[in-house]
Amino acid sequence: MVFFPKVSVVGASAWCFSFFGYYSYLQSLSYPTFKVQDYEIPTIATPFILLVASALIFPGSSFIGHLLGLLSGFALAKGYLKPLIEPSSKVISWLEERLEKYIDMIPIVDYYKEKNVQRQFVNLNEDIETQGNVLGTI
């Protein structure tokens, strides 16, 4: 609207705001605030500042669409959308059963079916003993 008033671009900005929300939430876990001059600004507020700035610079843009993108990024980072994004093993197995003859037709690909894969989960909170030298030491 400011630089090219007769050109419209639709859709990508809401994705950008969802990334802003996602990464600002993750960053706020490590760094709750950051300093600009003499002001302490909460890290989680950064995308809202960008939201207001984009609404002022581009008055015809969808404020609600950007806000919903931002909130969906926060929801994804907090884990609220995980059931929608990561399908369960039952769903994958059900799809594989129905698509088995088509999967078998794929050449040169080793396809490992969900029912044949053994899951091994690693607890990253446990102390892991390493073998050998740590990099940078003799």
C-alpha cells in the first residue's frame, strides 16, 4: 500500500507472524527480556510490536489474520497444537494398510512400515556418560 499501491500479496504474512510467535515464545524461555537503550522489553511482546507496526505501515492488511497467525505460533510453541500436527501410530498404520499395494509399487525405496518399526525413546534429562575425549582437550 505504501510502496506499491496497486499490487496485492495474500497469505504469506500470516505464516510469518506464526513463526514470529513460535520463535519469540521459545526465545522468551531463555531470555525473558531484552534491553533497548534504557528500556527492558519482554521478549514475548516483540511480535505484538511488529503486529502494530505492520498495521500502521500497511493499513489495508488483515490485522485479525496476522493476530491469529501470531496466536497460532504461540499455541504451537506451547504444545497445544501437537495432536493436530503429529499423527498417531494408529493413523499411520491405517493409511499404510489401505495404500500397501501402491507403496509396494515405489521403485528403489526402502519403506519401513509403522507396524514393523520399533520405537526407541531417549530421555534427554538423564546423565549420559560419554566415551573418549571431549573436543578441545587432550
